[in-house]
Amino acid sequence: MRRGRPPTFGVEEEFLLLHPGTGRPVPRAPEVLGEVAANGRRFTAELTAFQLESNTPVCRTADEAQRALVAARHELAAAADRHDSLLVATGFSPLALPDSLPLTDKPRYHRIRDRFGQLLDSHTAAGCHVHVGMPDLATGLAVSDHLRPHLPALLALTANSPFCGGRDTGHASWRSVVWSRLPSAGPPPLHRNPDSYQRSVQLLLNSGAALDRAMIYWLVRPAVHLSTLEFRISDATGTAEESLLLALLIRALASTALQDVADGRPAPELPDQRLRLALWRAAHDGLEGSGLDADGDLVPARTLLEKLLAAARPALEASGDAELVDDILGRVLRHGSGAHRQRRAHDRRHDMADVLALLAEQTRTALPD
């Protein structure tokens, strides 16, 4: 990879389908996907019939990614409307899940259910995943090692799932809490080299914690069958702009890490326990509270975000994305994180219907100025 050239990237967005009257999940993904598949965009089914996913093409510029993200949301939302359902972007269903999850009929999903039982609920979470192109496995693992300290700030920025079962969970990202129950989930180990990575993967497979390599659910992982590093830290974001913001920040951090790796700079030493605690605090407080810094001290979450932005700034300037990132981030800071906006909507009348209305509206619109 040439010095200064930003890597390619792509974004996967997961969505939920909710009933417009009750707000509960409705299993209409097959109908919605059947309608949009003919249009040639990249839409796929997920584990349950009330989840679906859109995928951007491989992108080189912010404009490419933004166009793809906005178009996919509009197309899916319109199709959902025609099938009496709401397309919403949030990390977890704000109301109760069905007693029996309606699985998409794939053998692998049935094997997951048989192996993990009640933990299957964890798979109903919805995230926003960012892929960044890597030249090889060893380089991707080194980049993962370098970026571990920034994961809590990215989670705090994108926390967007405060409600579950119609109640405030006390966490800004309940998705993160639920997802962490899975034995193959969590922060990525410090890999050091491909051999240590392969040993970690094999241990998960041998233990039964993962059925296959696609179930290696670290928050950063080399993508199966793709030459990318996949970042799985974020809730499904409220707006397409927030997904774009996440992707541009991650690409900039990865660009910086690629240069650090090329220059032989070692990855920061960050103990697993400290990183796990920092991730929990980010899931709990989100952007509006406190976070745990690399030294283990509590600081405002926005301080962690400022450090992340400072680290990403040179790469953002080099790619021409700095002004766009500043604009979107400024609006997020003015209006609050996704979790904050959901709580503010609920506080007006203490009615979950207002939360559902917000989720449906912002899924297909931009952040206000």
C-alpha cells in the first residue's frame, strides 16, 4: 500500500422490521428482500425474519459511500412500508422479542440455535460494520492491535440502543451488553502475529464457542473470505450520516495505523481487562457520560472522542474528509448520540410510540443542522 493512499472501505448496515402499530418485531424480511432483490443492490437476510442487512460496494471516497448508504435505506424503508412494517436502525428491539424467534431457514442458523439455546437472543442485535481493505493478514492483525485503544470511543459515539422490553436498560448500548454474552464475542486479543491469531481462532473452534470462523465475533476481526479488517464495534446507527461518520473515522485510524506498522512502531500495550471495562463503561454511559481512558482513569467520554479525532485528523486531511467529518460530528454533538435522542423522545410523554416514530423517521432522513 502506497504511503498516504487511503485504503478502500465498505459498510454493512443491519436493520430491524417493527410493526407500525405495536412496535414489536415482525417477520417480513423475506417479503421485503424479495421486492428489493430485483433492483441489484446488495441486500441480505439475517438470522431472524425480522432482520435484514444492506451492504455498500467497495468504496474509495466518502461520496460513493454516502450515496450507497442513503439509497439503500430509502429503498428498504419504502419496501417495508408496502409490507406494513417499519424499517428502523437501532441496536436492539426496543420492545419485547417474540417468545419463539422466527429463524431464517438456513441450516447454519438452526445449528446456532441448537448449540447456543437462549443465547440466540444475542443474534437479534443490529450493528453497523465497517470493512477496511488490508494488503495481507499479518498487516491487518497489526492494525487491529494498534486500534484496540480507540474501540471504547467508537462505541460511545455510536451507542443507539437504550431500550429493551419497553424499558430503559440503564445502558446507552444494550446491544453491546447482549452481544458480549456470546463466548466468541468481545474485544480482539492482542495478536502479535498470524500464528497467535490462528491459535486463538482454533481454541474458539475446539471449545465449541464458535461453530465456524464466521462466528469469531471479536469487535475487530479479519473478515472471512475478504481481504479486509472488519470493525464490529457499533450499534446500528440512527442515520446514514452517522454510519458514514463511523466509516470515515475508522478508515482514517486504519490509515494511520498502517503507516505506524510500516514504520515499525509497536502497538500500544493495553491489558484485556482494562479494555473490557472501558468497553462496558462506553456501553453504559455512551457519549453523554464518562469513559475509561488507557490509564484506567474516568474522564468525560467526549475527551476520549477528542483523542480519537486528533489521531485520525492527519489521515482525514490527507483524504479530504476532514470537513465532512467535522460537519457530521458537530451535529451529533449538538443533538446527542442515538441513545440520547431516543431517551429525549421518550421523556416528552413517557411513551415508547414516540421512540418508534423517531427511529423510523431518522432511519431515512439526515441529522438536523
